[in-house]
Amino acid sequence: MTGGLHSYLAPAFVLDKALVLDPTLRAAADKIGAEHVARIDKLFPVWLSEEASRQAVNKIPPTSPWIFYAVLARLLNELSLWQLEPGDATYENATLAALRTSTRLCEISGDFRYTDFASRILRIQAMPVAQRDAALDGERRLLAHWGQPRAALAPWPDPLPQDAALALLARGPADAANPRLALSPELASVVFGQQQDYAHMHPVSRCMLQQWWLRQNLHRGMAPAAALSAFRYGTMLSAVDRLGTAYDKPGADDKPGPGVKPPYPGIAMRFQVTGDTTARVQAGVDGKQKASMVERRIEVEGIRGVRPVAFENVFDKAMLAFAETNTGRYAKPADSTPQQIKYLWRLEDPKPAAKPGDKR
Amino acid sequence: MKPTTPSFDAMAGRPRRHLFALTLGALACVMLALPAAAADKARAALTVEAEQALWRGDFDYLDRENEILKHGKHLAPDAASELEFFRAGLDSTIATGVERREPYLRELEALTLQWATEHPTSSLAHVLYAKVLVAHAWSYRGGGYASDVPPEAWKDFRNYLERAAKYLEGHADVALTDSSAHVLLMQIGNGLDWDVRQLDAIQRDGLKRNPDDVTLYFAMVTPLLPKWHGNARILDAYIRRATEETRADYGMGMYARLYAGAADLEFGHALFENSLADWPTMKKGYEDMMARFPDSPDRLNGYAHMACLAKDRPTLVKLLGQIGDKINAAQWGPNSERSVEGCQRWAKATGDGPDAPPRSPRATPSGI
């Protein structure tokens, strides 16, 4: 099992060869990454043992795949917590400055499900050389928090940064009637030239949109901490981003029929995710129903003492599709107060016997 | 008339990018100024960097590069202009092919106008905004024959070009310190049918700002072609004058380069039939260039092609021997593969028999 867990951890600390990095910075980052992977590899047996003891009360044997999935959930959540957690003031200021000015922060490459570390190192590369050592120290300190309780994290931005950004862009070109920062040609070609929606954008384009939105937020006077938090949520790789397609066929839950229960996402079943989610539904000016997430109260097997941020959006797609499809029941006209609907996600058969070969 | 459409490679590492044809004016400059293989080498260093920097919105990089390149001599080993490589990168990004071109161009207008507002003392910022307006104009005109342009589109074409001209005029104190603005104004003027004397004045002013910007010499060829506003005699007078003005740097080289450019843009294989190009003078020009810039494999190919067109078999044989297997068909004019084959065959044949390259049809006397 530890080998299986390692195979999910290690890729997040691989700096792809194609990344354009200063050799000194790459070497320093590789060292930090290797040390961290070694430390967490040593923690896996402890986490597995803790989980086996906890689940023994339910007569789950220590070799069960459910133990593995619970610890994997914990690992995936640590990866996401790491993306959301702010550093100290120096680190935050340097990160903001890099995000404001650099145009190369999104030039990530490799396996886009695991570009966590690479994205952070690209930001450090964009900092003045004199600030890099301090920023790398900041990275070490944040990595040292893995496995520990965290200070309260900022809530999910509402609306999601990508939704807010694309809504502003849909108003038209940047001009006197619609004052906003203009997009780079690359982003303009994606958003306007090809009219790609966020779900179909390349990860590099998504990153660029999030960076543009951060700049736009700062430009219009948003507090830097809030703008940075929105950027972090926007670029965070969740469990769905990393593993979603392994459990849920793309498009499978896009259009449930009216009155039909939303399908329980396969990834949520696999990781024993339960909870309540609340969405807001309102008709747009075009008459179409538009839903957005208001609240996510989620519990995940294996994640305790910290918010399960990696899984908090696991029901979003099914929930939004359900809310928008059932317009007759929940929708209100565009000029009225939006209707909120809440859905309880409960597993009827929490732990079906694992199929042979389920275990990695 | 129908301008040809160059095809630049997609940006390295950015497979999502589709490039669009350049506008006629930009095309004329690029085609005239860049021998292909040398351009390939310099693209790696300059064109691609400029292309990518603009693509990702890195104005600071572009401005720094432009400030370096806009003064002094910046030549590739074969004398091609590095400034032109840089401009080609900018043009390539602006001309990127997208499904919905109008909102893309409007966003580029907004972006470059924001840059110009934020950096009022940057000549590049103003030039970039005007470049986008020119690209917008050409999106209405298209690259086809004039008869293919919808009547309403002509109005928008002219409106955008006039906006670009007025913008540069309104920011002349900054923009016209940079000869890139003059090159652009010449393209605008050509599209708006400005008088040749006006274009000449723009060129003169541009050369005062940057005497080393040879693109200004190439940019004047287009309006003087018979298919635009000139004729062979006017073109010849211009090329001889330009050659004299650049003699200190290139000997008679500019004579060969400008006539080779005229062949690319209009005369093709009939250069010596339909223009007043004089082969001995052109040959001297090539020799002067090769003496000054010996690392010019593309020019050697172009020289050989011209020798073939001029029916100078001894020179062709000698040059083919020097070229060996390093034939670059791109330098051999239209239908280049067959052009190479025909010239090689003629070089090997004896006498002026049936293997001689056929003469190209001569233009009507009025063309001369």
C-alpha cells in the first residue's frame, strides 16, 4: 500500500524536464521535493496504521482497499491544503508581486494532474533573485505543515473565480463602457477567438485566466489576501481534477432528467464522501437557469481535523446539473431573489465489497 | 491583385496556436528582407521570442528588445535585418488565425491601447496599437483579389487604415522616433493609395530616424511596382538611388537585393524580360554582398537562380558547384522545385539548344 500511495505523491514533486527553470533554482527545488517525499513516505505506514485501527471497529481488515483509499484521500487532501495555505507576509507579498507582473507563471508542462510544485517554483523563479532563498524557505515551512491541523482557511469564493471572470468577459470588449484589463493575445484567442468554455480550456489557459482575474481583482481594489485566496482556489487541483475521470465518465452526469435524482459521483463513492451541498438557482436574462454553489459541507473517510478541501467540490457538477435541469421546481425569474436548494448526499451501501484488483 | 500568403511556423511549444496570413504590407517587407535559411536561424532567437512575448502579453520584454533594435546596425550573418525578424514576430501574433477574428482583434486593440496609455513614452506601444488597427483593416480586405472584397468591407478597410494613420500622426512625437512607425505608415499609405511622393517623404523621415533600417528601402518597392502605382522605369530609378545611398555598407548589394525582392513580389521568372534589371549590375551586387557577408547560403541560392534567369551559364555553373547539395528551393522563385530542376539541367547541357530555359513572356510595352 505504501508503494501505491507513493505513486500518487511523487508525481506532484517532479519538475518536468521541459520546464524552463534556472538550474540553481531547479536543483534547490528538487532537493526540497525529494526531502519532502522521503518524509511523507515515512509517514504512510503511520497513517495506514492509524486508519486500520480506526476502521477495525467496523470490522474492516487492515489489508482492505478501504484503508488504502482513506489514506489516499488524506494524501490528496494534503496536496490541496498545501495549495490553499498562505505563507508568511514576506512570502505572500513576493507571490503577489510575481503574479502581478510575470507572464510566464503558467508555462507549466508535464502531467497536468500534478503540477502543484512546478507552479509554485515558477512563481519563485519570477521573483527577484535576492528573494528566492526566502521564498524557498517559505516552501519548506508550508510543506512541514503536512499531516498537521491548519489554521482556518478562507472559504470558497462565491462565485467561483472562473465563473466571475468569464461573466465579466461576456459583457464585451474592454472599453470605456466595460472598463477592465485586456486579455493577452493567447487568452483572447481562447476566450474570444475560439470561445472555449472553462471546462474545455487547456490547463495553461485556465491558469492564465485565473492570473488575469487576480490582476483584475487587484485592479478594481480587492484586498490582496482575498484576491490571492480566489486565485488559489481557482488553480487548486482537487481530487476530481486528479482522479475524476478514473471513476466518472466525462459527461455522464451532465443532464439528468427533471425530477431524477442526481447520480452519486463514482469518485465520491470510492472515497466514501458524504455531506450536504447547497446551490443557488436563478434565471438569467437569456431565460436559461443558472446555478452556482453556495455551500459544501463534506465528510470524507480518512480526513479528520482539517477541511476536506480536495473533495469539497466533488458533488458540484452533479449538483449544478441537477439544479439547472429542475428549473420548473426551483427557478425564479431573473429579477427575483434566487432560490436555494440543498441536497443531502448519503451512501446507502457505504462500503460494498471491494472488487478484486481494486487495490492499487 | 492577389497578395501571396506566407506561412509562419506555429510557435514552438504552443500547439494550440494557428497562424494567419500576414497583411500585404507586412508581407512585402518580410518577404523582401528575409532570405529563408538565415531567417530560420534568426527566428529562433528573435522572431519566435517576439512572437511568444506578445502572445503571452509580455510588453516589458518587447519594449526592451525594441529599444535595443531600433537604433544601430543589427544584422544577421547574411545581412538580414534583425529588426525585421522582430517585427515579423509581432505581426505573426497579431495575425493569429482564430475562428472568430473580430472579438480577438478588438481585444488586441484594447490591450495595445492600454499599453500605450500606461507607457506613453514607448514608441513600440504606439506602433503596436497602430499595427493592430492595420491588421483589423486587413481582416475586412482579406488576402484575395480586389474583386473578391465585399463592397461594404472596403469602407471598413479604409476606416481602420485611416484610424491607424491618424493615431500615429496624433502620437508622432513618440511614435515617429521609431522607424517601425514609418514602415507601418508606408504600409498604411499603400493601402490608402497615398501618392508615391508622400510615401517617399515618409521613407526619408524614417531613414533620418534610423539610417540602418533597410526595411524602409524594401517597403518602397511595393508601391513602385507596375501592379501598384509604378512602372519599370520608376522602379529602376528608385533602386539605383537606393543602391547609391547604401553603397558604403553594401556596395552594389542593394541593387541585387531590391530587384530580387521585385521578382518575388511581381516579376517572378520574367524579371529580366519585364523590368529594367541589368544582370551585370545585379551580379556585381551579389558579388559585393557575398564578399561582405560570406555566410549567406540562401543568398548564394538566390544568386544562382538569378544567374539562370539572366542566362549566364558560366556563373550558374560556378554557383551550383559552390552550393553543392545545399540547394534551398525557397530561393528559386515560383514553382521552385521545377525551377531548380530546369536550371540544373540547363547548366549541364552544352550550347543554347533545346535544353535552354524557356524565355518568360514579356510584359506589354506599357508595363515598361
